[in-house]
Amino acid sequence: MAAGNPLDENLRQEILSVDGVTDVLVTRWSLHGKFRTSESAEAGMCDMLTDANRMDVEAALISGAMPADTHSVLLSTGYQKHHADMDVGATIELTLGQETVKVTISGLFDASKAANGHGALAMDSAALFAPEELFREIHPEIERFDYSWSIVSDPKKTESVESSLQELVSGRSNLGMDTIATHIEYEKMQSSIIFGSFQDLSWLIFLFGVVNLINTTLSNQISRKRENSILRSVGLTGKQLCRMSVTEGMCHALFAALTVLLLGLPLSMAVCGSVSKKSFVGAVVPYQFPFLQMGLFLLVLFGMEVVLSVWMVRRQKKQSLVEQMRAQG
């Protein structure tokens, strides 16, 4: 920065000359800083607090107050969680470049609500916010503290603009370009891993449920073998026995399906809202009912009940009543 900020007026005019570019906006004024107390030491980007970002930063404030003087700063809650001594009211030594000054932490802000880092991992998000006067006091020799620009372009010329900017940046080792497409691809990858894991877990629970259904149905039918043999001895026909078993199985399946809907649906909606708020910075993604998965669940549930009931009845009919009653006795 002191030797000459690469984000200067010449570069701005060069970018504006690209066909499709309509404006260049300064989005961050920042310097890399080191800050420490007597017990802890950290490092990160220190962003300038200006009229352009003051409202957004104030909205992200968790505790304390906005800086009221030149030597007051805001600290990200992520650092305070790891270092209890870096709290509101604490005095820290802040080093920007080669100069060190003592400043006071006037407030803590939520980094997720003031996200401004670049690259998929946003490793350079703001760790601190300091007044412009402090930047000017420490480094009066620096004219421009521009750290990043946002390029406004014609949506119809997005590809050509990106290609031209990429060529422009590739010839400068001290510049880099961050695109929305990069963030979208990263978020898709992250989401596929997270939601894919949840889906695998749901299939595992589904398989356990099928095994448990088979075990419960067979155990119930075996335990009632003596009762069924007595009913057959007093005139119950095989068709009636089959109908009774299937009806009982259907009632059991219907009760299970209703329980899943009454308990699972509200729980799923609550989990969806909670996960989406954490994943998408407070935005709630509308819940979508899994019709395909639920349809498969009901098909397997009712189908297994019918198949198992019929199979057990036919198996019992192959044995004589005397053999069944003896076996149970």
C-alpha cells in the first residue's frame, strides 16, 4: 500500500474501458493487522469503518457500542470466543504494517452478518473494524486504502466481461479476481456434502425400519399361532383368517404412517428452518415435502404388511391344528 496501491485510478479507467462494464465500486478499505493482549495474539484483516458500511456494521453489532473515538475498534466474536481477554472494554495492541498503537475494543460484531471475504473460504473476512482516522494516523503516507472493488456490468455481456477482466488480472501478480460463480459452485459442493449425508442417514433409518417391521410382524404372527389355531378349530376359514391378518397389518401400517406424518412433518419443518438459517445466513428455505420418498415408504410399509401376513397364514395352513396347538403348548 505504501509503495503504491495497485487498485489505482489508472486501473479503474482500464476496467471501465472494457465493453460491458458500467461502473467500478469500492467495497472494502482494509489493511492486514496483528493484535494482541498480554495473554493472546491474533492476526487478520482490519477494515476501515466508513459512511458506506457503517449501517451494515452497526446491524451486525452483538454487544458494546460503535467506536466513539479514533482509538476504538470493533472485534469479531470469533476471536472473542477463543480469547476471553479480548472482550468489550479490553485494551489491545494493534499493528498495521510497521506501526503499533494501543486501542480499546468498544464492541463485538457477528462476522457471519458482516461477511466480506473473498474466495470460496472467505479467509480474508474482516477481523476488526477501525475508524478511518486511525488508518490515516498510522499511515499518512498511504493515499488509497482500497482493498477490493466490485465490477458492475451488463448482464448480457457477463461472459465477455469476465474473460476480459481475467486477462487484465493475469498480468498482475498482486491482483486477483473473485466471481459469483466461484461462490455458487463452492456452496453447491458444500450443500451436496451436507444434505447428501442427511439423505444417507435417512436411507439407513429407512432400512432399519423395514427390518424392524419384518421382525415385529413375524413375532406377532408367531405369538398368535395358538390363538389362530383355536379360531380355526371352531370354524374360522382360511380366507377369513387371511383377511383378518391382512386387516390387522393394514391397521398397524396406517397407524405407523399417521404417526410419521403427525410427528415427523412438524419436526422436519423445524429442522429445515433451523438448518437453513445457519447455512444461508438467516434466510429460511421453504420446506418441500418429500413426496417420492414418502410414497416409497408407504409402498414398502403396506406392501410388506400384506406379503408377511399372507405368507404367515399360508405357512400355518400347511400344519395341522393339532401340530400347531402342540407346538404352542
